[in-house]
Amino acid sequence: MLDDPQTTQTAGGRRARAADPTPAGGGTPVDAERSPLRWPDGFPPGYAVVDVETTGLDPQDRVVSVAVYRVDRRGLTQDHWYTPVNPERDPGPVHIHGLTAEMLEAAPRFPEIVEELSERLTDRVLVAHNALFDWRMLSREYARAGHRAPVTRRLCTIALAKELSLPVRNHRLETLAAHYGVRQERAHHALDDARVLTEILRPGLERAARLGLELPLQECRPVTRWREGAAAPATAPGGGRRPARRREPCPHPNPGRWEPGSPLVQGMRVAFSGDTSVERELLEDQTHAAGLHVASSVSRQTSLLVTNYPTARTGKVRRALELGTPVIDEAGFTRLLGAVAPAVEG
């Protein structure tokens, strides 16, 4: 168990004693209300800056710790909270997150922290570094516990950095922290990573406001169907990162673009973008099993793009619009998936 001297123990984890505008890792509080900058009306009223550490990267992996910094509309810290979580399985890469099975044995299970975590997420935009990963892990944990994650929108600090055109060589957390002069104390510790994210969010929001930029917010769709089972190890036996799972190549030729009103045909290339109610990996497996090709990007050969957010500012949606690729939502695609026409061979 890792202690934070500014918190006290609660049944659900570690709760901040009171609102504290001073970051846990140091730094100077910013009195943003004195700033002459007029804050955009379209910016969210508050954020929940989140970091989760997990047993691995697969959909079947589990959360081992969660940290949340609640911040106001200008990015000023209101309070922070941290808890380890018993994943009810092997903790995975201990050399990364530092949490051993012995340390997690007495930690609360995810259903035990749902109420307290939900209180900190409700009515706020979830902020994380590579936010889609943190959101999906939390969404699955909520679903396993029989609950729905109280999050409707997220903001990725990587996407924000790109939107701001920051002069950095990459968008890794340590790179952005160095750019903003933020000190990292314990990389891959959820509480410190969330603190670092909070400190880089504040100047990022201010820069976006000064430049008149729209924040790259994404809608969140909670997972309702997923495949449960044993997760693969997060690392290979030699200590390297586990390679991505590969599917057998689609054996059918690509018949071209899908025409609205017609059935899908085996061999069509299907790309996905954004959140889906059916867990993405499960949906892709169903697509592959129907004789369709799962494409990782949108190109001139793509038959259709499946997305619940056709107006989102994602690379795949923009590319589909440029190429005139047909777009369909998850519900429509699922209906078509039940009656895929056989491939036209020859």
C-alpha cells in the first residue's frame, strides 16, 4: 500500500482531506480568477483528471489502482483521491506499477469503490493521457460490477497537446511534463501521474482559451457487452511488450464499397472509430468471423467506416469524409452483420 501524506484512509480508498489548490508534487498555485483572460463559455465546468494502473493492456485485464484529481473549469485543483484496487487475479507487471499481490490483497475490490469513484466522476469531463485506454478500462470495471460509468465526455491530453501545436518531439507524458516544467516523482504511480496530468492540463486549457481553440472532447459510450476470460500476460517471457494479437487474413477479395440499403458482402474492408457498446475486440472478432476484413485505418479500399460519432474530429472520420467512404453507426452495422452475403469469387 502506498501512502499519500495529504490523505486519510476511507472504506473506498484514500480521500483528500479538503480542497487543495497546491499540487501534491509541488508547484505554485495559480489564481486563475485574477487572470484578465475571458474564459470560453463552451469549456466544461469541471474535470476529473484520472489515471489507472492495470494488470495489462488487454480488454480482460483489470484495474489495480485509481487516482482522481477534481479540478474546476480553469484547471485549478479542488481535491484528489487515490485507492489501490484488488484485481482478483495476478497483478501483472509489478515492475511497472509497483503493486504486488501482497500489497493488493487487503485492498478494496472495484465494486467497493464504485460509489466513491462515481461521486468524483459525475458531471465532469474525464481527462487522461491516452484517455481512450483509461476510459475503456474503467467502463469495463463498472460493467462487471453491474453499474454504468457516470462519464459522458473525455479529453485526452495527447489530443490536446496536438491541438495546441506544442513544440515537442513527441507527446509522451514525460515530454509534456518537461515542456511545462512539471516534475515527475513516481512514473506509473496513479496518484503522481494524475497530479502531473493536472499540472499540464491547467496551462493547456489556458493556451486553448487564449488561442480561441475548441477542446478536442470525445463522447463516451459505456461498454455493455464484452468477452470475459483469462487475459494474456502484459509482457513476453523475455520481458518485452507482448505483441498484438493477429487474426488470420480475410480469404475473400474486396468487392468494393458498401452501398446504403444493400447487404454487406464477404471480403469488404471495415474500419471502426470511437467507442462502441460492444467491446471493440469482440465486435472486430464478430466482423472477422462473418468473412469481413477488419481494417486498422481508412483508405480508398475501405468499404465502410463504423462509428457512433460521425461528426467527431478523429483521423478516421476526417479521412472517410475526404474519400467519400460510407459511414454507418454500430446498431446499423450489427443488423447488417447478421446477414452478410457470400463472397463473389472469381
